[in-house]
Amino acid sequence: MNIRAMCWSPRRLKDARSDTVRRAFEQLFSRYGLPQAIRSDNGAPFAATSALLGLSRLSAWWMALGIDLERGRPGHPQDNGAHERLHRDISMELEGVSGRHAQAALDLWREQFNHERPHEALAMRTPGELYLPATRKYHGTPEALEYANMSSRQVDGCGQIHWENECYFLSRSLAGWNVGLQSLGERINVWFGQILLGEIDPSSANFFRADIRPKKAMETNENNQQNLTQVYTMS
């Protein structure tokens, strides 16, 4: 079943700030559980195009919850065609509805979309007929991430970590989270959850981002963990 066929909660938010959107997702996760992945475009607050791996504060939080990220290509809305169609339908059908009636109209539209309208893509069934709740429950935000057989460092408010008397900038989107440091001889892999952020070269005191460094073969560790050419491969 394609869980994305279900419209969870069309909602009018007061703004698109990361904290506002996060609170809306906390309510959704508490009610429906945690999805395996979230697909979004590359705009704020879902992504930060210039940041490490495009991570924003919001998407870093998703990753800390064990949610995979799926993004369309920048400038290619067809990559998320079903979602774009959903926005278009809502805009057309609720045109002219505003003010205090807007949210009530959205709630009614959602009920009809999920439980009354047959969908051709679902063999003329409704999303509500096929929807199954997520198996993973939301238990709040973890205080720290665990990294087996690695050292760990917390990212400070400036987006930096400190290791061996040196300071390395990663991303402000990761401020407050801890990252794992995996020693590979002369280099140190830096992980956030199950995604490789890049590597530290202690000899030059440089951090090389995984998303902009030229692809090259790297020595893998004994557990055959992900390398720089597999940034978005997540278990």
C-alpha cells in the first residue's frame, strides 16, 4: 500500500518556520506513528540547499527519529507529481474560502478525499480502505543518538565539533545533536545517525563534506559501512 495516498492533515499554519512545522509533525507522529520515509521538495523548512547534505533543522530531526529522507530534484516538481496535484486540487476546490472557515473546509476536504472519493490509482478504492497505521510509535525526541564502536561529539550552537584540539564546522542544522566519529586509519568518518556526513583529515585539520567532495574510493571498515559514494543509502 502506498501510504502517501492518504492525506493526513491539510492544515493552515500561522507561518512556515521550522519550529511551527515541527509542532504540527509532532502531533501527526503522536497520532499516526512514524513513517519509514518523508518525501519533500528542496525548499525551507524541509531542506537547506547550501547546508551539509541539504539538511535543515527539521529534516535533521526527522533523521534523528529514524525517518529516511526522499527529495525530488531541484526545479523538477514532476518528481513529486502526486503531491503537486494534491495542492492544485485543494486550491481549485477551496478557492475563495478563507478566514475562520478555511480550516473547517480543509477538514471536510480531507475526509472526502480519504474516505469518500474512489481513486483511479487505487483501483477505484479510497485511501481509507487501504491505509494501515505505521508500526513504529513516536516516543518523543531522543536525547542523543547511539554510535556503536565510535567516539561521539556534540555539535555546538555554531555547527562545530571539537576533536583532538581542533575545531571542525559541520552545519548549524545539526546544532545540539551528537555525531559519531569512526576511525579509519589516517581519516575519520563523521556520521549523523546512519548517514555519512563526510570525513576529517587530521593531518590538515580539514573536514571534507560528503556531498561536494569529488568521488573517490575509500577504505571500508570491517563492518562494510557506507562510503562517500553512497551518501543517501540508508539501512
